Amino acid sequence: MSRISVRGFAVASATAVTTVGAVVGVAAGGTPAADDNNFEAAAADTTLLADIPAGQQAQVQTASLTQQADAQASAADAAAKKSAEESARIQAAKDAKSKKQAAEDRVEAERKAAAEKKEKEEAERASRSSVRDASSFAAQGSYTVAQVQAMARQMVPADQFQCFSNIVNHESTWNYRATNPSSGAYGLMQALPGHKMASAGADWQTNPATQIKWGLSYMDSRYGSPCGAWSFWQANNWY
């Protein structure tokens, strides 16, 4: 039995009892009970509920359940929306933190790169300032390969010496009097023509220090450094 039909049954029972009491009271010559008004109201209520067909009572109950389901769904939607908003807020905070950290890391990396560049430049300047000039070597009648290489080590920056040595070794095998009979190229660096080295000193033909000075100046001005010249040489077999 449904909630509505049970209520109707209870009201109907109460009405019946009240009605019997009233009849008995009249038959006994008594005064009608003060609950007569309640009886009329209950009777009216009973009539109203009793008049609802069983099928419609089911519809009323279904409508009530639908309303409850709608309310629950609405509450669930509200909770889901709140949860989504909270998740979005947390994710936004995480993204902001990640961006901030990335920016800080980038700034730190740039700072380190700048410091390393500065340190390298200072080391290069120190290396160049420590090299000897060609004029600091006493002139000799002749020079061995070991002596020429020792002079080069003192004139060429330490971080550039190997590249410089590679080129000289390929061009003249450290022979400061090497001459190319077909082209006329001369000296350690095979300058072409050889007399170009006069810009470094009048003794360019006999003094390897003068040739080293010229070669170093040529590589720096044209390729940035002996290592720049060596990279070009490797790609082209000349410089």
C-alpha cells in the first residue's frame, strides 16, 4: 500500500470512530462532542484523498521520486563543478610555479653562460699577454725543428697552439726555409708570395720568429684564430 493510501486509510478509520461516538452521544441525550469540527475536517480530508484514483496516486509518488532524483542530480552537478573549479585552481597554481621556476632557471643559465664567457675571455687575454714577441728572440744562423717549435709555443696562445701546429706541419713540416718551386710559396706557413711576410720583419726569409709572427697575425685577421684557420683548412686543404 502506498504512502498516500495508508494515510487515507488512517484518516478514514479515525473518522469512522468519531462518527460512531457522535451517534452514541446523541442517542444518549448528550451534547455533541467538541471534536465535531475535527470530524468534519477529517471527513473532508478523507474524501479528498479517497477520491484520488490508485493510478494517479502512483503518478504522484513517481513525481515525488523524480523531484528527489532531480535534486540529487543538481547537488551532484554543483559538487562536480566545485571540484572542477578547485582542480583548475590547483593546476593553475602549479603552472604558475613551473613557469616561475623555468624563468629562474633560464636567468641562472644565462648568468652562468655569461660568467663562463667572461672567464674564457680573461683566460685568452692572459694567454696572449704571456706570449713573447718575435723581437725577443736572438737571431741565429740556423734553427732546428725543435727550436722553431719552442719559439712557436712561446708566441702562440696555449689554447691555439695545436691548431697552429697542425697547419704548419701540413704546410712545411716546420721547415722555415721550405719553398714551393711551382708557386713560390715560402716558409713555415707557405706564404704566397713569400715576401708578404716582410710586413712582420725584414728578416722574414731567415728568422722563423718573424714567420710565426706573420702567420699568427694572418690567421687571426682572416679566420679569427689559428683554430678557425685549421677548421677551414680541414674543409678545403688550404687556408
